[in-house]
Amino acid sequence: MTGLSRSWTCALAIGLLIAGGWEPGQAQAPAQTPAVKIDAGAPLAPMSKYIYGQFIEHLGRCIYGGIWAEMLEDRKFFYPVAEGESPWSILGEPRSTAMVTATAFVGEHSPEFELDGTSGPAGLVQAGLGIVSGSRYTGRVLIAGSSQAGPIEVSLVWGAGPSGRQTVTIRTFDERYRPYPIAFTAGATSDDARLEISARGKGSFRVGAASLMPANNVEGFRPDVLALLKELNAPVYRWPGGNFVSGYNWRDGIGERDRRPPRKNPAWTGVEHNDVGIHEFMALCRLIGAEPYIAVNSGLGDAASAAAQVEYVNGAATTPMGAQRALNGSQAPFKVRWWSVGNEMYGDWQLGHMPLAGYVKKHAAFAEAMRAKDPGIELVAVGDVGAWDEAMLAGNAADMSLISEHFYVQEKPGLAEHVAQVPRHIKRIADAHRRYRETIPALAGRNIRIALDEWNYWYGPHLYGELGTRYFLKDALGIAAGIHEYSRQSDIIFMANYAQTVNVIGAIKTTKTAAAFDTTGLVLKLYRAHFGQVPVTITGAPGPLDVAAAWREDRSALTLAIVNPTAEAHVMALQLNGAAFAPSGTLRRIAGTDPGAYNEPGKPAAVKIEETANVPVGDRLTLPAMSISIYELRRLTK
């Protein structure tokens, strides 16, 4: 079936719904009892698995302080110690400390400590570390200096006196920076433990870098966060940005990790440590079973750099960049299929923003250079409904596989309206692209679908670091309604990436020592695992409920999903046609009495998924207030 004929099929189904008194993505006061007819024998276009994608960006506590297990901030000393935003404090007399450039280990400078042997210990300390009693922590310090300065003591401190600390002593070192391993077992639980590095001798010593992680980290990642990511089971992750990518040099994130330069985050606050680069991102995808989706820098970057990046990632070890990748530990190509040419280049907030006509040419140059290194890659173009989309599709249709769209919504008064804005925006974008197919000649014979690779709510205080907003039950209802709309637009939306994943407007939230699904994360987990893949036609008057239904891919069961975005319970009349089903099924539900209910890491969940087996499913279903319900009905065979 061509893309155009699928559009007509979906349009017909939507027309029937509207005729029944319901506009997709909008809630309304019911004029009568909600009623739906489900025709299981009238399937629509299958939903792509990529609808359940995720997005991670080098921003706030998404990667550092979230997914990545490093406990120390500014571990390579981007900031001068004890100045400005530095998390490090001076131990001993301040006059003993200087930031040296000529003998810096990495970046612009490294701290050096002068000792006279009589004034007590000198060095540096970082507080505010989270530790758990009995847990083991390992890492390293890179030290150089005169041998008389020693011994150097590295201590993890959680209390007063000798029993409140453990110390590793480094007795032998010289003027060459070398890594020295450190290991501790915490004697108490604390959110304000500290790492001290100090000496009492004569002369001077320098600290090039330091690292401390829980010993149970998995290739540098937090095991508790990895466990939740595996439960989320997203098929694809977009990385490294976002606004970040328009100022990012991917070469900063390869090679020996301690030698990668610290940089000011080009788009957001704080420091980019460059500890997580291409190799670490690929390891994350491998660990959680997801495909990588890499965005290249089409802001301040150029086509030659993007092409070199493609060759580094996908080229054989016999190519120049593939050989460099092999030297960095990965002999085999990573075979990344999905590549985004830039991020939001239509916006004047974006580094490297330029007029539309110039960017149409720039995209074409990037596409040509990148495909020259790997003709098999799939390119996602920057899109934005309106003039930008029209020019990109008219000028670059041959240079893209998908076109990107983004939207965020904020808090709205009224529960139903707060929920409805998410599916409404999805439908708005899908409708625009159906119009483009009718009006842009360059799209004739092409099926360029949408990658809605940033979508979410975005509002509220930053409780989990920069942009670390909290989500509530009312937001979970909206994300579920959004997935319903994706099922209704399955012919034209191919990929969607919930933005973002951890802490930063994220589906998962963390503290220093705990992690938990936020309310929206529970919805993504629920639908990814338990909603079907082949939507079917629904008619009737569901309002104020939002109803979607889909077959399992093997047609063994039908899943019926219903969002009640109101503060009242509703009884819905149900008619199932097109197949025979068992009279009872499994019900999985998220529900509550408080639209502001939320989950918090380290505490019992206030919002959760409840599963009930053998629930009768007849011609009436009762839907509790503020609920998300997925019924799974086994198909009866003759």
C-alpha cells in the first residue's frame, strides 16, 4: 500500500470518529454515555517500533549525574579550584594552591600544591558525595610532583575521627603524571561524604584528574539506571543532542578518557567532561539492547567533520577514520543506521543558525558527504511545520529518509485540556505533512515520514538539576493519549523519541544513590510492553475518553487502551466486531485520585502499574477517574 493510500485509509477512519462526535486528541463533556465500535477486521498501518524511542542529551543530569556513574564533578578541573563554579575546595592554606598551565595534565590547567613540611596538610576536597554503607567505591587519581611532597593521602570521609574515613596512601610518585588506583568501602550512608587528596611533605604535587564510581558500575554506567532502561525497552536512542550538538566536536569524546578535554557546555550550563562519547554511547545501546541514532553538528560543524564521523563509526578498519576507531578499542564498525543532520536549525537559539535558503544547501552538502562514506545510512532532516518544512522537502527530498519534528507543551488549566494538548500537537504535525504530500511535487513517489524525535511536557521547577522537572499523574495521562494519537497516525509517523530519558524532563529520575520511573516513564514502559502493533478502526463517540486499539503483531490478542482524562468515572459502551475474543482478559492500569501524584526515587511509588488477570470484558466497561487502562483480549480461533 502506498503512503498516499494509507493516508486516505486513516483519514476515513478519522472522519468516522469526527462524525461520531469526537475530535482526535481532544476531550469534551459527554452528551451521552461514551460508546465505541471496534472493527478488529479493519486494520490500519502497523505502528513502527521506533515510536517508542528515547532521547538523551549532554545537558544537566541526564548523562553525568544520571546515566553515567561518575560521582565527582569537574574531575579534570575545568574551573580553577575553589573559584566560581568549582565543586572543589582547598584543604590547608589557600596560598599553597595554584593553577598551573605549563604542566597541566589535560585542559587549560591543573592544580598544584606547595608544601613546606610544617604547615600541615595541603590539597583539595570535594564534598556532597552520595554513598551507601557497606558499598564499595573505586577510582583513580592522576598525580605528579616531587617525591619529597609525599606521602599523598586520598580519603573517603563520611564522619568524624579515624572511624569516619578510609584512606589510600600513595608513597611513590614522580614528575610524570601517573594513575593511582583508589578503593574504599563506605562505613555509613551519607549524601554529604567527601573525597580528600592531600600531602604533608615538602616541595609540590599536582593533581591531573580524579575519578570515583560505585564499584558495581557496568562499563561506567549506573546499574540501577541501566535496570530501568532495560525495563523501558526503547528500541532506539537519539544522541548527543539537542541544542548541545550544534556546538559539539565529536573528536573531543574519543581516545583515553582521562585525556579528553573538559569543555564548557556549548548550549547549556556547566561542564562537558567528554567522558561519554561515541564508544560509551555505543556501549550503552549494547547494554540495553537499543539501536543508536546519532545527530551530527550542522550548526558550527561542517560536512567534512560529519563525513569523518560517519567513517569513524561505520568505516572498515582499513579506512583512515576506521583505523583510528580500531586504535581506540573497537575493531569492528558500529554499523549505525540512523543519522540526524543537525538539530532545530530553524531556530535563532541554535548555534550556527542561518537563513532557510542557506540551510537547504547545507543539508544537501552534508548528505552528499556523509553518504559518500556509507551509502546505506538513513538520514533524518531538520524539519519544522510551515515554510521551513516546505523548503526542505522541496529542495532536499532526495537527501533524506525521514524529516524531524519537535514539540513541547506546558501546564494547562483543566485536566482534560492539559491532557488533550499532546495528541492535538501530534495530529497537527501529521496533518501538515499530509498536505505537503498533496502540494509539493518533489514528494511524488516518495514516502518521507516523520521522526517526531523530541516530544514531551516541559514545565515546573528544576528539582533534579538543570531542566530536571517532575511529572505527575496528569502528565502520564497526556503521554498515554499521545501514544494513542501515534496509533492513529501510524501511516505517516515512523519514529518518536520521548525527550528526555533521565532527570532532564525525563522519564526516569535519580538521586545520588537511587533511581525510579517518573509517571511518564511508567506509561512508556506500559505501552511498549503491552500495547499492540497493528491499530484497528474505531468509530462511535468515545468522548471524553481517548480510546485506541491494536492487534498484537501475530494477531493472537487485541489490546484496548483507554485514557480517562477526567475527575469522574465513566461507563463506556463497547462493541467488538471482526473477530471472536475470550470473555475476560488481562487488565493493566495506572490510576489515582490526585492529578498531582508523583513518584520520587528512594521512596514508595505513589503512581504504579497494577495488573489484574481474568477481568470480564463485556458490552460495558467502567473506567475510573484519571486512569489509563489497557485490556488484553485473547483471540478465539475456530
